Amino acid sequence: MEPDGRDVRRVAANNEARARPGGRVRLAFSGHGYSADKESFRDRLERWGHRFFRDKVLFIALGLAILLSWPAFLIPKAVGASENAAVIVGSPALLCFCYFLFGILVRAAAEFVMYTLMILSLPLLVFGRYRRWLFGDKVALDHRPGFVHASHVAQAWAAGDGDRVTVTVRLSDGAQIEYAAQGDSGRSIANGFARLLGPRLVQARQ
């Protein structure tokens, strides 16, 4: 069953792209169109956290810290080295663990900043423009300012190497918009346009 545009949710790690013109946007798709929404403040915090402190990266850092800590305990005792040697051997483990802790603190701080800002600016939440800046659009997809109905798309081209994807959309009025994204976002956007446009989405030659 295709979404009808009334309850389309954006995923923080997916569907983020750089539009030209337009800057950074989040794309959302329904069965009859798509919306390119400007990044909200929350989107920016999530993007920064996802870029530098993703769950996978943090757990890898923690795992490396645990694995690399063993030589710091075993090697100095085995060879009778000094405590200074143990510190040197254990430095990589310490750095990995510090990165893990720093990432956890930064992500917690981002959530704290978000909720603090929301509480301090409660009176401003009555203004729609401020709410959209802070949280993004929560209205139905086809009522958002950046909504484009599928019938308004004349042609689209997709190009990419699997890691970076660029989709160029030409509208019926002649305007042309390019969406560039990487990784999971790029694949998600390419699939979204493929489902929406069908044969109107052409794979561009590399």
C-alpha cells in the first residue's frame, strides 16, 4: 500500500541531499509526489551527530579500546618493561575510549540543547515559521511548501557510482533542480524517484 502523503516520516540518516538551487534539504516521497524540505535545527543536529558519531563508529571505537587495552596489561608484564612503556602501549586504547566517551557526551549535549531551546522558546512555538525552523514540517506532505506533484515532473536523470548519487529533475515549467547525496541517502533518494517516476527517470551515462 503506497503512502498517501498524510503520514510520511523522514529518517534522519536518510534522504538528506544538497539541492542546486536550494541548499541542504530533506526529501520525502509519497505515492503522488515528493517534498524537498529545508533542514530544521533538529535536522542539523542529527546530521552532525550522524556524520561524526554514528552508533556503528562509536561501538567500533569502544571495541578497539577493549582489544587494544590487552597489550597494555600483558606486554609490559611479560618483558618486565616500565610503567612508561605500558602507557605508550596503551595510548591507542585510551584514544579510542576517549573518542567513544566524547561522542556519547556530544550526542547527549545535542539533545540537551534541543530540549533547552524548546523550553526557553515556548512562546515562539505558536509561530509556524519558527516551529518549522526548529522541528521541520509535520504537516501532510502535499501541503508542504516544497511539495512537487509527480505530474509536474517532465523528466529526470539519475547518475552515480553507488556511493554518490545525483538526480536531476526537470519540471514541466522548464525549471531544473539537481539533488546530490551520498551513501544510504543517495540510494534511498534514487529508489524514491524510481518508484515515483517510473520510466521518466533515466539512468544517465557515466
